[in-house]
Amino acid sequence: MKKFFVILATVALVASAACTKVEKPATDEKISFNVANYTPATKANVSLVGETTTFKSKAYLHAVGVTDVQNFFGENGETITANNTTNPSAWEPSHDYYWPKSKQSYINFVSWYDKNGTITEATETTLKWTNRTIATDDNIMWADEAWRFNKNNNPATYHMNAVTEGVPTLFHHALAKLCIKAKATKVQGGTREENKTAWVITLEDINISNTYNAGTLTLTNSDPSTGTTIAATTKAYTAAGTEKIGWTTSGTAAGISMDDTSELTTDLVNVLDEQSVLPQTLSDDAKLTFTLHIITKYNGTQYSEEKIPVEVALNTLKGTATGATAITAWEMNTKYTYNIIVDPETTVVKFDPAVVDWEVVSDAPTYTIPTGQID
């Protein structure tokens, strides 16, 4: 982030009968930003330049002796830009700003990023996106608000990109991400005459139904009465960093359509490449549907073809780990990957031979040869 330094120079003249003492002016210090991109899901800090080299910021100056709060970056805020696209040493506004000189004066910094849209409301205590439609490549983030700062800070936990000082600016993702992959457990084999049976498997008409792509997010914050950083929260987002949905859906539930796959192999391939989705609760009607197209061959000759419709409710799917629970919602700052795995051999044709036992006639007819007829 650009460093912002506010410089206040003071000169004190002290007269006495013996001499006059002149204090040197205080060194001007620009305000700077120390940017980190924080993902609570993995508890890791990663460089923000992997996602953007700019973001928006507003600054609210509470100056000693002045009643009104001042828009330090102007009413519309500033665009903060990295001075290098790969490893910046500073993130800077359009021009230099300097810290207030008095220790009783301070600035509150509110920062956010919206790739494809515009925030509806950005104030000292509120960030709001209203009826925001989410595109597949969207990215919306908000930073912990820096409260009551009056000098650059250098917290080791925020060091990124060789930026060694500045207002700590820790971003959180406001959206979720979704990815769908598919593979076959095998494409040839069989228990008899190995490798002569082969399967050609594709997925067709793939769709996720009844999910939303528009909603409203309201984040609020309050003065902690100390110089620190505090994450803006929704009513459902806890200070401990536990994500809750936060968004309120709007509009009509639609869905996500995907292209048919090419022939599946035993390696996972993307059916839906990673894309942004609106955080939301998954209803029973939110379903993954597709047609499983299987062609079975023996020794190179096709002997069967099927197109099997498949439908499953998303809120019933869960991971393979022991004790895993079903995913019933897409939460903020979380990536979800669903793997579709086809085992063509589980439906191999087998026979269960049996024969009906001979019936025994209990009242068998009897013929007695008359006496005298036997020589």
C-alpha cells in the first residue's frame, strides 16, 4: 500500500535572560500503508498483488481542537496503488499525505476493493453493497479498519512485499469460490481378459440449479477507543473470524451452466473452473444435475451405450474425511471443490444361475402284473 505520511512541523521559541533556545522542526512523516491479504480459512497472509495492485481507501481525521470530522482523503476517498506490480515497497495515493503533528489528533482508515462494481456506501462505520450482482471473475474485499492512528505502524504480522512500515491493512474476501472436477476410477479393465473392456465416459448437460448471484452485504464497525485494527462485521460475522454468510440474497434464483466434458480419464479435470459465487444458504432445491454418458467396448467393439440422468442436492454432499458433515452453505472467504468420480465397473453384468429342483410325484401310479402271466 502507499505510505501516507502527515507531517506537522512545530517550532518553539523560548526566551530567557541568558539565551534564546530554538527547537529543530519535527521531521515530516508521510502516511503509508502496509498491505496484507488475510484469508482466515487458511490462517495465512499472502501478497495482495496476486489479486490487485490498487484498492480504495477513505480517511477520517479527528483533529485536536476541531469539532467536525474531516474527510482527509476527500469525500470520494483515494485510490491506493502499489509502486511495483510484483514486489512493492510502498502503496501510495495519488499524492503525498502527512500525519497530523499533535499526538491528540488521529485518523481512522477504511479500505476496500471491488473488481467489477462500486460500493454503495462507505463511511467511517459502515461498508455496504446493495443488490450487487456477482460475476464469475468478481472479487470483493474489505480491510480491517485502522482506528485512531497518528503514526506509521510496523507490526511484524503484516509485513508483505518489503513494505516495512505503514497503516496495517488486512483484507478479507467477501465472496466464496466454487470449482467442480471430474474423473473416472478407470477407463479400461475388467476382471476377465484384462484390458479388453474399455469405457468412454463423458458428462453432459451439467448444471447447478436454484442458486443466487445477487445480494446485499452490510458491514459495520465501532470505535474501540484505542489505536488498533478491527474487522468490520455483519451480525453473523464474529470478531474471532468465524465466517457466516453475511449476504442477503436478492433477485431470482438462477443457476450455473457448464460445458459438456471431453472424455474423462483417471485424472481430475475442471468441469467448472474456479469462479466466484455469492455466499448463501443452499436450499433443498439447489441441485447438481448432469447426464452420465457411458459407452462400453470389448476388444474395441462397442456393445452398449447409456445416457443416465443424475441429480443430487448440493446440501447433502460432504467430504470423504471421517466425521465430515454436509456442506449446507457457501460462506465468505471459502473455496469449495466438488469432485464427481465415475466408477464404470461397479455395474458389471453378472449372472446368478439356479435350477428348479425336480418335482416328486407323491401319488405315483402302480401297475401290478397278474399272476400266471410270468413265465
